Amino acid sequence: MADASGGARGGNLCHEIYGLAAISLWEVAKKVRLEKLLLPKDLPGWFADALAPNIEVLPMTAQVVTDAMRLPEFPNRDPADELIVASARVHKLILVTTDAKLKDYHHARVHYFKPALRAKRT
């Protein structure tokens, strides 16, 4: 997530700070456990590498949960998505996502992009 001015918190491209909703950590772990996501190392090691110093994990607070419960016209029934969008709204950040269901959600600032295609494993 980036700040509402269009950049990440901090301004300098080399030192930008990005917000990551805490529920996103759970989503990664759940996909690993269900074998829907394969990581190059064990989960704690992957988190240690992925959570760089410029990644701020945004806690699930009462304010975030309250906002999630009040999201108007939410486009899906995924409670984790509600918490992620609410985290962006509460912290006044732009949600950067590859989730096509969220790209046209007008009650939050959303930047949608298509992920780069990866080569198939042979």
C-alpha cells in the first residue's frame, strides 16, 4: 500500500515505506499450508526475507475491523479482502493489488496491476 499522495510513505524511491495488512501474512501462511503456494524456503525464513525494513506491517485494530464491517458495496465475500481494504482506508494508503475484483472498488483508493507472467516449470 502506498500513501494517498500517490507514493509510498517516505517519498524517496530508494527508501519508500510500504504498508502490509497483517492479515496478508496469514493469507500467505494459509496458502502454503494448503499447498496452493510453494515458497523457496520454510515460512519463517521466507517471512524474514520478504518483510524488508521498508515494509510496515499494519496491525488489525478495532478501527480497521470497524471500517471493514462498514464497507459499502463490497465486491466480494472475502473477509480478508475487507480487512485489507479497511487497512488501506484507515491508514490513508493506496491499495496496490492484482485482485481484479477490487480494481473498480470506488470506496478506497486502489491501484490495480496485472502480475508478470512466470515461465512454466518443466
